[in-house]
Amino acid sequence: MLGPADAGVTGGAAGGPRRIFIRNDVMLVRTKEKTNTRSRQRLLLQSSDEEDYVDFSDCDEEAEIIETADHSSESEQSCVDGNEVKGMPHDDCHFYIGKDKETLRINNPLALPREPKRKNVIKVLPGPKCNGSEAKSEIESFLKLFDPEIIDYVVADTNKYTNKKKSSVNYSRARDCKTTSASEITALLGALFLIAVQKGGRTNVLKLWASNGTGMIILRAAFCYKRFLFLLRSLRFDDTSTRKERLATDKLAAIRDLHSAFLKNCRNNYSPGEFTTTDEMFVPFRRRCVFVQYMPNKPANYGLKLYALCDSKTFYIFNFEVYCGRQNPGPYVASNQPMDIVKRLVEPIKGTHRNVTTDNYYSSYPVAQHLLENGLTFIGTLKKNKEIPPEFLLNRSREIGNCLFGFQDDCFVPNKKEQGCAFPVVNA
């Protein structure tokens, strides 16, 4: 016997078995066959205290299955199609309004799909790949990045400059300005690496070549210090005879070929992991260059600024570009806006489901949305003057360790009072 309450019935397509749910205050009849929700007819059946049963004799003759549900009417949602409740907020939800007065975020996540989309699932294992996996020693790994082709054209450009210098400078000995070879250039690069490892970048060259036991014997075995200084002065990475024309359209003309070849090898010989980082690098440099940067807050005040995409675990540089300021008109003109920089750096890993982490200089909602649309996820910090709701800013009335979460579509903004705001974009 049903108590005095309303009984709801949903009509279904004729010919299919129907299912009746009897609750404390609601009776439902539903067909197993799926129909369009908008086309369903809902009838309200009223019953009184004196009725002992509900007569369904007017319904179509079809097999009925009657089940008793113990759930209350407030929690039962079997009469509503799953598409209707998907994304509906709960009663205890409230919204955060961004500083732009348009962006809304909710404090609880929306209903999740039955099968979450797969994100951050990469099909290629991180580490050396292709020819890079064949390296068995340090020198072989080095030659995968500085391959013989790069060394050969460095030798050719250096010899061109050396021959030009011979005709303009009279050397007392011919061996002081002789041309170089691939083995000597390789030895020069190895000597520079060794000096850097031994923290001798600011040491006088004569001390490095000292024969009283304080110098490096291996340097004296490779070449004398005069030859070492001559090679450093003569080292060239492009054809100096055509540099002037190329500088008209490219500020990086002096090392453009080297940069392109080295970057290609970096991409072809290594596969980054599932977590990558985008940030700037500062390389100390105080020579003549039109795009040398001055940063007083860095250990080295003068240097070259690079934008790089690195593996977060191994710190391997997978993609990078040199900041040249405002580039000359030509094929290498590029925007230096943070969003455009991120777009160019992540180009090789689009659609690989990797994660990109940035600091507050690059983080913004458009950047996160662009990466999500191109098969990448995003985590970054936000500045206070960006699209952060006022509730997420530091407030003395909030307890330390207190957290807030704001959800919007496929991203959410968490906030912890003692750590500021982070902006991860992950698939819900």
C-alpha cells in the first residue's frame, strides 16, 4: 500500500518492457528502451489516504517489472536521464567572480563523465631515442648533439676567416696562422669543457698552461697556449663574407646555422618525459652583441637571454630560442609576447598529452586554453593582477592551511593561503 503522496510515471515507447520503482512517496514506471528525454510524457497521478493500490489498467498491455527502491525521493534520480544531471551544480555550491567581472568559477567540480578522458598518457618512453640511444660513452653522446656535420662547417668557416687574416696580418711564423681541422676543433671544445668543469673560466691562460705542476697537463698536450688563443679569436660559425647581407634580416645571423643544426639534434636524439617546464635562461656573455641583456638581479649582470622548454626531471633542453629583442624585418620576425613564446616552444610536443609548467610571466587562462586544445595540460602560477577572484587573494581572516578551489570547464584554480595561487589545467 502506498502512502498519501504523488506518484510520478514516465511514459515509454510501446512494445518495450517497463520498470516501476516504488518508493516511500513516489512510484515511477520507466521503459528499458532509451528515448529522447524531451519527448517523454510525464503524468501526475494523485492518490489519497484511502487508496490501497494504484490501478494501471489503462496503460498499454506490456510486461511490467516491479521493483521496490529503498532510497528516498530526494536522492533518487533514476527517472532523469544522465545527460540532464551532468554538469548541474549542487545546492551547496557558490561561484567566484573574476576581476574582469565576467569569468565565473564554481567551488565544487561539475559531474564527471563515466569514462574520464586520458591526459598525460604518453606513448613514447622518455630518454634517448633513434641514434641517441646508440651512444655508449660521453664522447659519443656529445657527438650526437655536435655531430660531424656541424664540426665540418665550423672548420670550413674558421679556415675561411684564417685565410683572410693571413693576407692582412704578417706573422713571423707560418705555423702561427695555419688552418685548423676537425680533430683540432673537437679538442678545442673539449678543452673549453674541461676548463669550465675545473672552474677556470676567469683564470689567466698562462696559469692553465703552467708547467710547474699547477697547470693542466692535458691542455699542454693538445696545443700551446698561443694556438689556443688564436683558435678562440678565429673561431667562426658562418661565412663572414655574406654576414652583412644576412644581418639586414636576422640579428642572429652569426650563429643561425649552428643554432638550427644543434636544435634539430636536440629534438631528434631525445624524448622528454611527461612533465616539461618553460622558462627563460640567462647565459653570461660580455662581448660585442646588439642583444646582450643587463639584469642586475642575476649573478652575472650581462648575458644572453634564452627561452627554453626543458624536461622537468632530467633538465634536458628540448627546444629553445635566443631572445634578440625586436628582430629586423624579414623571415625571422616573431612576437615576444608570453603566449606567443609558449606557443612556439611547445610546437614539437603538440598532441603528446604532456604537461607544461610555467611561472607567472607566461601563465594566463588563454595560454592554458590553447595548450588544452592542442593535447597538452598546464600548471602555472598567477599574478594578483590577473584573472584571480578576490576571494582567492591573501586574507588575514583565513586560517593558515585553508584551501579554496575554483572550477571552470576543464581547469581549476586552487589557492592555499601560505603559498599563493596556482593555476593547474587538467582534464576533469
